[in-house]
Amino acid sequence: MDIWGIGSFENAIAVDWLHDFAVNDFRLIDRTLAGIAAMQAVDQLDVEEAREVLAAAECIAAALGFPAADLPHEVTDWVTTNSPIQVKPAYVHMAQTAVARVRADSELKELWAKTKDYVLWDTVVAELQTRLENAKP
């Protein structure tokens, strides 16, 4: 799975996404989340899409003042540099919906379910869901 941990940014796909985020910030978040929102209910998120969704959702949560404890410095620097950040309510809704979908029905979930760390991964994703639910744009 080219991962080194259970966190949203502890995999090669999210790190690649983060490099693109440094240049495109909200344009990339919009592209990532809107693509998932446009998917049909019967479509399953693949691993890459799911990892990108979690990265984008972490950025939304951080921008709203609910950052993960292990957030990469690139995101914390972005939040600090651009504070206060106005987050569209649509982004929060898309992030909430997309993260719920990753947790409920994604190839990433299926892969984690086959490991001894599934409960830990699920806890991290559930915690992200809670931070997004508590966020007020």
C-alpha cells in the first residue's frame, strides 16, 4: 500500500497530493472533493481517490480551526499564512460526504480491513469526520 502509517498524510499518494496543494490550494481541494461528489452511489472510490479525499478533508478541517495533531507543516504553514481562511459551506459539506464515503465504501477501507491496524485507521477517519462535523464555515 506504500504507506508508513495510519494518518491521512502517511502515504505516497497523499504526499504527492500535498505537493500539488502547495501550488493550487483551494483549486485542488475543489477538484478533489467535487469529483467525488459527482460520483454515482454505485461507484466505489479507489485507493488513490480515497487517500486524496482524506488529504483534502484534513485541509478543510485545518482551515476551519480543527487541525489534526499530526498535520504536515505544509498545511499548518498554509493556514497560518492565509488566516483567516473563508471556507465555502459547500466545501465542508463535500468533505463530510466524501470522508463518510471513504469510511463506508472504498477500496482503501477494504485494504485496511485486511490488516491488524484497521481499527486504528477507522478511528483516525472517524476523528476526522467528527472534526468536520464540529466545523462551522
